[in-house]
Amino acid sequence: MASKKTSGGLQVKNNNWNYLKATVEGMQDWLEIKEISGNKDIPLYRAQIENEIEFHMKNTSNELTKIIATKMKSLGCEKSLVVEFKSVFR
């Protein structure tokens, strides 16, 4: 992946990719924790949600959060779960 240096010397593209990668890992961990804690929606839809996360990994983290929240709604996840997801990953 090519990097672009800013005036501060930061590699913007690599930093954005690292941030997005960490966000995706956080989303996967969040799904696992919700499943372990007994949420009834996650076991039903986890594979579909994770596939959606992987498919849209190229988007920015804000777009990814919106896309995954929309997917969760379309799958029929409880509104409170979707709201929590959006608040954690905004």
C-alpha cells in the first residue's frame, strides 16, 4: 500500500488502514461479546454481519458503521442492539 507523507511526517494511508483494521477487529470482538452475554440476535445473524464487515472493509470507518447498522436492521436485529452498535463505533 502506498503511503502519503503529511507535513508532520505521518503516513496518512497507512494510519487510516490501521485505524480501519482496528475498528473491524473491535466490531468482531463486540459481536463475540454480545453472543457470549446471551444476545439472541447475534447467534442468528453473526456470520452475515461478519461477511458484510469483510466485504465493506475498504470504506471509511464511519461509512462501515452505517453500512453494518443498516445490515443489522435489515436482518431484524433489535433496535436497541443497533443503537448500541452505532454508539460504540461512531
